[in-house]
Amino acid sequence: MSWVTKTLDSTLGRKLLMALTGLFLILFLVVHLAGNLQLLAGDGGDAFNVYAEGMAVNPLIRAVSILNFSFIALHVIYAILLSRHNKKARPVAYAVTNPSANSTWASRNMGILGTVIFIFILVHLRGFWYRLKFGTPEKVMIDGVEYKNAYIIVEEAFKNPIYSGFYVLSMIFLAFHLYHGFASAFQTVGLRHKKYTPLIQKVGIGFAILVPALFALIPIVMYIQSL
Amino acid sequence: MNLTLKIWRQQNHADKGGFRTYSITGISEDMSFLEMLDVLNEELTEKGEDPVHFDHDCREGICGTCSLFINGRPHGPKQTTTCQLHMRSFSDGDTITIEPWRAKSFPVLKDLMVDRGAFDRIIQAGGYVSVNTGGVPDANEIPIPKVIADEAFDAATCIACGACVAACKNASAMLFVSAKISQLALLPQGQVERRERAEKMIAQMDAEGFGACSNTGACSAECPKGIKQSNIARMNREYYAASVVTENV
């Protein structure tokens, strides 16, 4: 093994990969949210459709999206590798435990939270990304230019209360995942300082509440509009 | 105080082991937890039964020999060592469950005694400084800022009891290893082996089969010496830097 693979295969190296991919995905959430909030622009979906088309054709965005998909895969693969390793480290379980005395529920259940989020991503990609890319979406004319009507796909989907409800529920799981993951990623990459860590922790909690809440707002508003 | 004790009994490492329940009466709330177990062992010995084996040595909270997972927490409900835990932390009529540290790297030797040799092997791998023998150097010959000296000393208060491993859901030894790396990395005397130390100690930690860190903070919350999470962040930095700069290809 080379020194690179040796480092990345250690427990610390695996955690580093989890943290770095996690931090990238946190950045992705911000960009994704900024784009999706255009669904609530109240312009019949024009702004969103123009934006969606732009995302699909821009070569830079396409490159970043490939990176994004591979980072999600890495984050999942390393989560499985680490969980298996951690399970092996304690073959005989305690009869009595009192974990809430020393740690938060979210910090101990990142795997469960992550599994739900992963299922959500699969449903989400099948529902929107796949249909837009490989399906035959309707066309719409905006300012004399033809665009794929991504907006109508979203509008149709969120008419279904079960589908919208699943989105809102998934965002709660995302919130708890971020509640621990945000500050934890900084700790793992070694960024810890008396001056900045309290700020990172506060920003992390704010991020964990605000970003999933705004994401959840989209299905809620669009469902109410469909009534 | 009258208590019911559910104690893990195991003949040896190969034995499967199981819980045995004991009733104990007339315990003073001023007794330490280990003294309470001493009373039980006296009774067991008089009855001709095998006493409960547990680790202990100084009984003043400085050696790190005592252990015990008491009612789901290492060293019991207070953030101290089991020898410094007093029976006033419990109530009359309580049932107390006592288990050994549970980790693949800490095999049970007998009853509540575990083999913490894995910690020794991690220290042997790099937790030392090389110094020239000879005359005693003058005090304050090497200036060290007070804050740095304090930080190094805080890390050095780790008594290697293993409560961090016992508390961690992953049986990770990161808090112990990070304290031992920090206490030397912070000081001028530790600079010579600094990079290689991080690489060697973490390689040994992984070889011993300890888990990875989930940053739950359970280790620091349960550590009788209050070793901080900042040590783990420092260890991570030390390790990443070592990987990049040492000449070990």
C-alpha cells in the first residue's frame, strides 16, 4: 500500500473522508436550496424552468454534479465500512447502558439518520432527476425559447400528500443528521479552536434547523397551493 | 443501606460468563464502591465461594487501575474513578448492575477484570521521548508558555483507565491516544519523535482493533480526569500532517 492509501485506510483517514465529503455535501445543500426556492417564486415556474435547464447544460455544473454523486457514494461506502469496523470493536454488548447521560441521540444514530436520507435521495432522484433526464417531460415556451417543464413535474408530485409528507419527514431526519454532522466534520478535520469552535457549533445548529426547514417549506407550500 | 447487586461472573476469557445476583446488607453510605465490593467478597470468602475479581490499586483516584461499568456508565454515576465513588451516590434498596469494560481490545480475564495491555502496546509504539542520560537539566532551561504547559499537563492527567473506550459506542480509544500524543506534541521535548509518534501510535491503535471516533463526546463526558475533545482534534491534525511530511513512503 502506498502512503496515501495507508493513511486513508486508517480509522482517522476514513473519518477524514467522511468529514470532507460531508462538508462538500453541506455546501451542495446550500446551492440546491437556493435553486429550488425559485419553485416558490409564484411565476408559474418560469424562473425554475430556466434555472433547471441551465443546470443541465452548463458543463461546469455537470462536472460538479458528477463529483457530488461520487461524494454521496463515498460518504455511504465509508459509513458502512466504519460501522462494520465499529461493530467489531465491541463484540459483547453491555446489558445496561445509559448513553443519554453522556451524548446526544443524533450523534449516536448518524447511521440510521443517514440510511433514511439515502433512501430519500433514491426516491428523490427517481421522482425528479430521472424523469427530467431520461423521461419525456412536457415542453414550455418562456420568452420565445423552448424549455423542459420541470416545474410541472414537481407541482404534480407534491399534490400527493403522502409524497409531500415523505419529503417533510425526510427533512427532519436531515436536520438531526446535520445537527451532529456539521460541527463533527470540523472536529474531524482538526479545525478546533477556543475562538472559533463555539461559533462553528452555533452556525451548525442554525444550519441544521434553517436549511431542512426551507427545503420542507417547498412541498408544504406547493401542496397547499394544489388544494 | 441494603442493595441488590447484579454482577458479571466469568471464570476466564474462554468462559461464556453470565450475571449472578447478590443481596448485601448493612452498607454505609460513606463507603467507597470498592469497599462495598470488599464487604461482599468477605462474605463470599466466608461462605467458601469464589470472590468477585476486580481491578484496583491506589484507591485514591490517581493510578487508573480500577474500572467497572456501573448501571450503564463507566465508573458509575459520578465523573470520577470507581474507587472515589461513594455509596451515597446510590439509594437504599437500589439494584446495581456491574459489568466489565466491553471491548474486543480489552479481553475479560476473570469476572470484572480486563486486560488493558492494548494501551501499553500503544504507548510502546511511540508514546515516549528520547532524552540523553546525564546531569539533571536546569529548571526552566527551556522556556514553555504557561498556557501550553497547562494544556500539556491537562492531557498528561490521563490515567489510562479505559473509561473512554468503555463509554464509546464504538469502543474507540481516540481520547486516550490523543491525550498521550498531545502531552508530548505540545512540549519542546516531544518534537524529535513528534511526526513518527502520531503515525506509529495510531497504527498500533488500529492494529489493536479499537473503533473509530463518531465525535459523540461520551468519552470526555465520562472521563474521570475530564480529558477534552480538543485533544482528538489535535491528534487528527498531528496524524494528517505526519502522513504528508514524514519520509515513510
